[in-house]
Amino acid sequence: TTEVSYLMLPEVLNSLVLEANYAIAAGDTKIIPGVRYYMQMDDGGGKIGGASLKGDVTAANAASKGYKTGDSLDSSLLNARLVIQPKGAFKYTLGYSAVADEADIVAPWRGFPTGGYTRAMAQYNWYANTVSYMAQINADLNKAGWVPNTTLMARYAIQDFDDDKTGVQADANILHVDVIHKVAAVQGLELKGRLGMVSADPADTAKKDVSYNEYRFEINYLF
């Protein structure tokens, strides 16, 4: 499959996104390589808000904050992944993303720039010159014969930020787990538990320590 999208915010910025996924059959297993290229083009927004999502980078202070150009939003982001889906209950994904060492990516929708590739729960990994890696497993516990009407997703992500940029957090490793149980007695009702465990790199002593554990529980009714 191939998708092309274009976003235009007049006198602010334009974004072009190209995404392609190709399924290869290998016996009972599907191997699906995918790529998403995100091109961000400045149309005046850089002069207003600068090159950083923090809004504190200008042409005058760009070098001291680790940016090459402080008043342009021109930038790009490359995502790549490999999905391995054997017949049965499990699916495996390896993901990679790299942001150009230019401006931060201005996300039109929360999580979209790296979503489905390297983004974990509540994380922002589309700052300039950030490289991320992810390994993910999806399991249909019902198909596996373990737990009826229940699915599990677990991912481990590594976020490597640019240490020269003063506005970004410490490098971090993230464990993210989602468990969804569909209530058989009520069609459309599901219970969802979420766990996010973030561990900052202790070597990044000059950066913000973002270590924390996050727990969520949701009751969703899907009409």
C-alpha cells in the first residue's frame, strides 16, 4: 500500500508525507517492510516561533542551543519498520526513526510523526537529530488459547536525543504494555489497562531526568 498526504498551513508551514508498506509472503508468514518519509517545509513559521518546539530558539541563539538554524522550520523525518506476522496469535515489529539535524517536527496530530514506528505511550521523539529504535510484540491471547477475548501489546523503545540541544530531555528507555479485554456479555464494551515505564539515562546529568512509571485503566464502549 502507498499513501501520500499534504498539509498546508498558509504562512506557517507545509508538510508532505509519503508512506509505503509492502507485504511479502513466506509460507504461512507475512513479512511487511514499511517506510514513512515526512518532509516539513517552512512557510514563515520559523520566523515567528523558531526552529524548536519549545519556542526558545532564534537565529541569534541557535548555535548556543545546538541548532544549525534558529529561524527555519525546514526539516525531515525518516521512519522505517519491519513487521513479521506468522499465522496464529503473534505479530512482531521492529521500528526505527531519525529526525534531520535541522528543525523539530511540528506534529499536526498528536503522535503521528513516529506513531506506528517508534513512538511509545506519552512520548515525544520528533525533536531535531533524535534517533529512536523500537521492538514490539502483539499477541491475541484468545487465539493462543490463554485468555478469552484478550489482546496484549508490549513494546520497548530506545530514544537517543541530541545532547547538544539544550531543550530536550535525557536519553530514555521505555517499556509500554497495553492489555485489552472485550467483555463478552456486553457487545462493544472493553476494559483496557496501560503501563508505561520510562528510565532516563543517568549519564545525561545535564538533561532533565524523565524517569517515571505511569498506569492507566480505561473502560471503553465502542458504538
